[in-house]
Amino acid sequence: MTGTKVGPGVAGYCIQTFAVAAAETLKLRHDPMDLASRAVQPILWLVLFGQVMAHVHGLTGGKPYIDFLAPGVLAQSVLFVSIFYGLSAIWERDLGVLHRYMVSPAPRSALVIGKAMASSIRGLSQALVIYACAALLGVKLSVQPMHIMGVLMITIIASALFSSFSLIIACLVKTRERFMGVGQFLTMPIFFASNAIYPVQLMPGWLRAIVGINPLSYEVDALRALMLDGGTSELGLGLDLGVLLAASALCIAIATRLFPRLTE
């Protein structure tokens, strides 16, 4: 008897989650320029910053700097797209859309996970752009199917992590003006206090300590192992995946708890 109740419950939960994700994803059809405009920044990082820093010898131990940078730019792109995802929740609250979500029978966790899944779609679109740009710039990309699937999985998990973190910020600040200020304040330290654009070995001790607790560092480390031909993980793929999954679960749990506050 218990088993028959759990099955429909799980199925219903999945349907509600995917319905939220589908509704969020459909917004991309009405604003395709949003994805195009967000692709400009990572391309500039690869084309301009990457080409300039490639002339600095010894920075990455003899490896081409553009190869070192490409996974970091992918992680940065996922961060920048996801970290402002909470702003859309504030817009929905102001337009009354969020109130319709809140009175629906869907559990709050289904709403948060659905939005995180929709953010992952945006992250995957960024990954396709960066892969294409990196290939044109001569980055030695791995074409092994398992590695490509691993990159997609890491991108999805990281998108869910930072989008749910963004929802936490939205639930706490509740206004667009405050959210923009806090989002900009947090984004750059998360990015620069990571291993995305320079090796950890070049950092002072206090910055290495911050890098060690920064989830973005584990995302970059995993992407370097999977995205590049002959790439390796300095921390271990198991640790990278474990940290990202744990951080994602924690942020989703906190966002689920705080989500009703956004409508107060």
C-alpha cells in the first residue's frame, strides 16, 4: 500500500518540477537576444584577454594559456548567467506571476528545482557558444563522449547551484535595486577568488584559503579535467563533484525554506 502511494507522489512531484522548468524555459523563445548578449562577454574574455595573456610565458607551466582559460571562462559564464536569475523571481513577484506559483499545489522545492533546471538550460547554451569559440581559437578540446557528457553534467549542477544561491539573495533583499547591488558585489569576488584565470600556485596564502572554499574553483577544476584533451584534475573529480552536489543541495534547501518570504 505504501509503495502505491509513493509512486504517484514521486511522479506528480517530477511533473510539477518539469512544468515549472518548461514554463521558465519558454521565456527564452520570447527573448532570444538575452542569450546572444550574454554570449558576448565570455567570447571577449577568450578572444581578447586570452590572446593577450598567452604572451606571458611560464604562467601555466608551459601549457597554452588559452587552454587553461577556456574552462574558467565557461565556469564564469555559468556563474554570471545564474547569479542574476533571482532577479527574474523579483520581477515575477512584482508582476503577480509568483503569487500564482505560490498558490499552486506544487511543493516549494519543486518550484525552486524547476527554476534551477531552467537556469541549467541557459548554462548549456553558453557552453555550446564557448565550445565553438574555443575550437576556433585552437583550444585542444576533448571529443570523448564521456568527457563531453561530464562537462554538461558539471554545467547543469553549477547552474543549479548558483541560480538557487541567487534565489536566496532575492528572498533576503526582496527589491531589484538591492539585488543588483548585492549580486554585483558577490559575483566578482567569487570569480577572481578562484582558479578560473590564474593558477592557485601564484596566489598568496590567504587567497588560497578562499579558493579552497569557493565552489567555483571545484567547477573549474572539473571542467579542466573533462573539457581539455589530456586535462587533469588537481583536486580529484570525485571531490569536485561531491562539493558541487553538496553545495547545490544546501542552496536548494535554503532557497526552498526562504522562497515564501519573497511574496511577503
